[in-house]
Amino acid sequence: MIDFEKQLDALSSAGCLRTLSTADTSLMINLSTNDYMGLADDASLVDEFLGQYSPLTRSMSASSSRLLTGNHAEYSALEAQLSELYGGRAALVFNCGYHANSGVLPALADKDDIIIADKLIHASLIDGMRLAAANGTAVVRFNHNDTAHLRRILEKRRGSSGRAFVVVESIYSMDGDTAPLHELVELKAEFGFWLYVDEAHAVGARGDGGAGLMAELGLASQADIIVGTCGKALASCGAWVVSSPLVRQWLVNRCRTLIFTTGLPPVNVAWTRFVLRKLQTMDRQRLHLKNLGEWLTKSLHCDIPKGGATHIVPYICGENSAAAALAQKLRDAGFYVLPIRHPTVPLHTARLRLSLKANMEKRRLAPLIDILNQN
């Protein structure tokens, strides 16, 4: 039996205890949000939306699963909009990215298949793999962004009758680096695996129209599954899966996290549609955000990742206590930065995750750079 009090005391002693913060960030520069395009606090955007869409009482809840009475017209409209964004491919909207990632893999993979995933994928994908493994699917991890290691795993499976699913993120949320997407597509052509790309931290912030990093590189059609989320750059809630029409229909019939949950409220889906239209005109802001990430990385004398700097800049502190102390120093200086500690990241790699927004200016970030470079 777990001794909850003892275990929580141990977490606290190790500097690993998580708490829910209710800090007022309105007077600080917030570098811990995933609001990459700066839309979540844009009051004029909300006013414009409400001027076009008056949320009635009946619009505040779907009140049912999508397979019962919760599949309102806003869903179809958003999925049609996403299909257009991704060149006519099928789209399926989920309640959140966690639902998508934890539900899609166990729905698609069976006991003859294997899932091969990057070691730094998100917890939602890890849970999806665990559920698939419980059904008999083999699961293997390859070293982060190491395509040579991935190749060795794939070569061992040559001749296997089952399918292989290779799972990566386009931009990794804790390291801010990008997957070697061109190399992955080349390996896919050679080995014939299914390529699953989680674009949670890229959609809205990267690519023409905000379609993500795969689209920016002209590779979106090469991914069998693309997952995008609405709760980050889109300043909304929900997620989507882009796939073939056949896979979409299969998920509607087999994906438990879609089937057995109440749908999103119509007002939320309508807001996502509204923001998505706005994002398609924000290429200038996306370029500024990309340049801002490169500038901050160079200013902090960080090693630029192999795939290039992004709008997520990690500042490695080492121990949990050091990350917590530096985060407090930055908060005292007007920068809201929360420490990312073990076990969220590997032991001895606690860090500050500097998350940039498209409406930030270099001059406002200069004191942050001074503090970190003097640390």
C-alpha cells in the first residue's frame, strides 16, 4: 500500500513536489505559457469573435459524445477547414491532445505491430504506447533524434509481417529542438513504416498558414498521422488528427478517447475556427517568432540544436534546487518563469523553459538575458 504522506514528503525533500500555481502574471512577462502567437490575451480578438458569434445557452455544452448527439455542425465546419489547410486530407477533432495521443496508437496498432518512438516524446504518447502494449503491440524507443539508431531497429525488423509506427514530435517541448523530419521521410520511403508526427508545439507557430513544421518543410503529405492541438498557439481547446479518410473512419469506430467522452462545446469549436482563420494570415508574426527564438538562443550562448532554434529555448540549470532559485530570481525581476524539474526532465537536467510569444520584443527581453548570462 502506498504511504501517500511519506511519498509526498520525499518528493518535497528532493525538490520534486508539484503544486498548482495561482500566481498573478498580469504584471510580468510570461515565459511559461504555450500561447506562442500571443492570442490568448488579445481582447480585441475576443470582441471581434463575439460580434460574429453570439454564444447562446445551448451552445455552451455538447452534452453528449460525438457518436450520440454531440456532433454539432461546428465540428464538421472545423474539420472541413482543417482538411483544406492540409491539402484535402481527412481531419478528426478530439477534445485535447492527450486524448488524441493516448487514443490513436492503441486504436491503430495490434499484436503483430511495433511502435518505435523517440525517447523524448510527450507523456500522452507514452501512455498511448502503454495502452497499445497492453493489447500486445511491441514497443521500442530510439535515442533522441538519432536516425542511425532508428535505422538499426528497423533493419532488425526487415521481413516482419506486422506494421511499424515511428512516433516523433516535430518540435520537442522541453528541449526546443526539431525532429530530423527529412531523414525520417527518407527512412519511411526505404522501410515503409507509418510516420506519426505530433505537431503540438508547431501548429499555429510554424508553416504556411500555421499548418506546422511538416508543412513548412513541404513534408506534410508524407506523415500518415499528424496531431495538432488548439490549446497552445491557437489559444483555444481541443486537438485534431490529420490522416487518410480510411484511418479517420477507423478511429471513429475504434478510438476509445473519442468514442467515450462528451464532445467539445460548440462555442469553443467556433472560436477555434475563428482563430484558425486569423492564424492563416499571420506569416509575418510567425517569422518574427522564429527570428526571436534564434536571437535569444544566440544571446544566451546556448548551443543551437541540430534542427535549428525555435520559440522554445531551454536554459539548463542542472539540479532542481538551482532551477527553482533562478526561476525565483527572474520572477523578482518581472519575468514569470517556472522551473522544469526532474522527473519531468531527466535527472540533473532541470531547466528554465523560456517560451516565447510572437508579440514579444527584444528590448523587453534584454534584462532577462543579462540575468541569465551573469548567473
